[in-house]
Amino acid sequence: MQTSTLAQFSLAPAATELLTFEGARVARSAFSAKYRTFSVRGPLIENLFMPGVGEIAQRRQGDGATVDLAGFMVFPGLINAHDHLDFSLFPRLGQGPYPSWREWAADIHRSEESRIAECLRVPRETRLWWGGIRNLLCGVTTVSHHNPYLEQVFRAGFPVQVPDEFGWVHSLAEIHKVVERFAQTPLESPFILHLAEGTDQASQQEFDVLGHLVPVNERLVLVHCVGLTAQQWESAANSGTGIVWCPSSNLYTLGSTLSAERVRNLPNVALGTDSPLTVSGDLLDEIRFVHEELGVPAPFVYDLATSKAARLLRLRQGEGDLQTGSKADLIVARDKQLTPAEALVQMSWRDIELVMEGGRVVLLSASLAEHIPAELTDDMESIFVDGVERLIRAPVDKLLRQACLSFEGAPSISGRRLTLTKTNRSPDGRHQPSSDGTAIAARDDCFSLSGHKLAK
Ligand SMILES: [Zn+2]
């Protein structure tokens, strides 16, 4: 495994001691949250029980710390079923609607050359980290990244889980790779590609073309599918094919997306943000949007971002569900005495006060930081997002300096301004060496415009 210049910053392990949380309502489903005590050891929820029941056995072990979460609700960590983490620092580009993603890509490479070049000057590893942070801030603990998997980044202290057990191609633009890549994908893993991202005739034909190349079944995960015909939808639904819905991105580029009724009738479907190239917010913004503007019922939206996403991506460690033995991926927000689904569809990134991924505390609000044992927050750094402080498990100072080398002023993600201090000042990264004297990621790992076309 190659050495990462950034990952060494956040190698803090999962808690090995027992960490017990009490006093909160814990979401058990979209409809139900109960007062529960739960303990985390290593990467897993070791025990989740009614207060008083099981407590004696728990205490007898006599180790670990207890965190009082009275007044809070605990949810499963959210799952973003589609993103391109290395495009995290881009603004939305293009003036749609376009007939398909191909015209969108051609247009932005023609008209936005300088803005693309500005973003690509930031080293790819740094952009991947900001993509992780963009998801972390809104409570995402697992994100499906659709671009090459860099294990030296994602497996070394990255703040969110990025699954690697899947096969993929970009789209049928890489049709010559589909059969070989599919054959190389383990039988139990999904195979993911963009499909029918357009309303034109070529997009309509893609589902049938794909069906001649690989079996159409529940292992296939198709992102977008705006161009499918009624007959193709029937075939996709009957076969259990996975569909990733990215409504804001579709509406921005194509002026059209799947209807709420269509999505609700799919057996295997999840929600994705896509990258900031085509979407202005984060997964919580997308969740609010599909509920309030597109009329998807709150419980269905809750499942799209938790259990349905875990099933579609074939995650195997209990992601998307809080129970004894599950991976300790969870988020904490103030309890507004709503059902979990009602609370989720009203939530914004500002409401997320604690995120735990695989037993690691990876995000804390300033007020909840006081509740957490200090040894669990080692190596976390402070960042201000639109003036709101968060403590996150990432080399913030170094990442901001690297981003500032390319941008005038403070960089932003999801339209939110990132600074090291509340009052504004972007870190003055220009012409300064990195603070600890280590080399920042090499510039030569940037994509070159001539060698790599953006394809979302
Ligand atoms: Zn995409």
C-alpha cells in the first residue's frame, strides 16, 4: 500500500474500551425510537438494551466511559449511494437542461475551462478528503464513490467508509470494458454504472444494450435511469435491478427525473447526491428535497438513505441499522420528539452533533465535545462551516492550506464556506510551507485537462 501524505493524520483507532451511551432515544426503524442504552467496543455496537435491563451485566465488566445523551436522538449513519469524492470542490457547472450527460460534459469543458482548471489544481488526494468531509458533515458514514478507488486514501483513517467490494465502469461510454469488468466482479458484489442519464434516443437504448452484455438482475446497480421506457422500467423492477436516484442532479442537467411514484414501486432503490458539479447541497438537502418538493413519504425516504441503500450496495456489517452486533455507524441530533423519519426529513447538517463511523468518533459539535472522553477526540481538528464549529477527524489545517493554494479566498463545499476561525479568515496558505514541515501532496497527481475529462 502506498503511503499517504494526509492519512497519517487521522489514524486514531476505534475505541477499544467500552463506551456506553445512555439517555437518548435510539431509532429502531423509520417509525419508532425508544429510550435505549447502548455500548460500543471496537468497531461494533456490542450491546443495545432497555435502560435497567442488561445494565448489571454491563456494569460488571467495569470498563469504559459513559456518555450522557439525554435530550438527543440516535440514528443509523446515513448512506450516500452515489458520489464522486474527487469532484468535491467544484461548483455546479453547466447551463442545462441538456439531452444527456454527454452534451453537459462537452459544454462545461468548452465554457468552464478556467474554473475546471482551478479545481483540478488541488491535488486529487486533497479533493477526495474534502469529498469525505462533505459527506461527514451531513451525517453520511458510508459513501459509494464512483471513480478509481485509492486504497492509500480510503483505508488509512478516512473519516467515512468507502466500500470497495464492487465492480464498475463509468457508463456505456466504456462499453468495451463492461463484459470484462463484470466477469472480474465477485458474484456477491454489485456492479455499478451510470445508465440512461439523458432523455434522448441514445439514452433510451442503453438499458437494452446493457442487457445484451450482462445479466440484468439484482447485482446490477444503475445510476440515474432517467431515459428508461415504461417497458424497460417493468423489466428493471421485475428483475430487482438496483437503481440509484439522484434527483437534484438529474433536474439540473436534464430538467427531468424519476417520479416519486416510480421510485416507490422499485424493489431495490437508494438515494445518491452525485457530485457538487451538478448538485448544490448534501444528502440531507436531497432528503428534504425529495420529501418536500417531490412528495416522497418520510418513512420511504428514511429507508432510501439507510436500509435500502445498505441492501443495494450489499453492505454486510449491519450498516443502516442500529442493533447489537452492527457496525457502530451512527449520528446524533437533538430529539424533537418526532418519529425518526419525520426528524430526518427536517434535518440539516447544522443538526448533526456527533458522528461515529466504525466505533470512531469522527465528528462532534462544540457542545457535545464536552461529553466525550478526551482520548477519543485525539487528532480531531476544528473547522468552521459557514461560521459553525465542528470538530472532525481530518487534517483540516493541511487540507485548507492545500485548497487555498488554488482558490482565491476560502474554499467551499456544498456552497458552504470553510474556515479555521469563526470570524472568517481563510487560512493564508499562499506561499507558505505546510505547518508541520512535511511535504504536501504532490501537484503531479492532479488530473490534467487533456488527459482526463470530467464525467460525473
Ligand atoms: Zn455520477
